[in-house]
Amino acid sequence: MKQWKLALSLAMVAAVAAPFVTRTFRADPRTAIWVPLTPEQKIQFARIVEQTNNCRAPNLIEEKDKDIFDVDPELSCAYRLNALKEGGVREFRFSTSEYLAMNSVVTLGAFVVVFGLVMVIPAVFRAGRKVGQRYWHWLNT
């Protein structure tokens, strides 16, 4: 079997296995996107900020205005105040392009490294054997 065929076969196996070995197939890359507030959200957030006196008394949020953000009233009030000032919020969503790029880099890297090693290591041993034979011959003369 020719050396390049062996190198190509082993490199392909390494490329397929690399994302599983390095666990990049489980990666969850996120990208931040800007989502502007809807008019209803602006009205609701403004009402909450007014009720709490610009978040100086965050515990005064009425029951009808409470939602998932109200686990920590101070933090949720500050979040709404900031969103109201900026006109929107940042949301983090899964990024398919980052996921594919990360796994492609890992796959390509494994392929190149294994292919290179399988091609170079036998050449190094052959050169070392020739040097060793010359040295052995020199010792015996």
C-alpha cells in the first residue's frame, strides 16, 4: 500500500472523529442581536419605571406588570430602565455559522495534522536508520 493512501485514510478517520473527541459537536455558540422594543413594551416599561420612581423603589411593581424578569425586582427594574433608554434589548441566539466554522476548523486541523504526521514520520525513521547504519559502520571500523 502506498504511503499517501494510508495517510489519506487515517486523516479522514481523524477528521470525522475530531469534533467528537474535542466535544465541539456539543458547542452552543451564541450571537447577540438587537431587538427594538415594541410600542406595547415601551408603554409597559415606562409605566413600571414611573411606578418605581426610576427604580428607586423596585418593590412597588404592580402584580399585573410582573413577568419572568421579576425574580429580582432591582435587576428587572434596571433592565427595563436600560431597555427603555436604549430603545431595545440584546438577545442571544444560536449561531449556525459559528457552529459550522468551529467544527470545520477542528475537522480540517485534525486532517492536516494526521496526514502530515503519517507522511513525515516514516521519512524521519528512514533517515534516522541511514544515519544509524553509518554510525554503526564507523564504530566497527
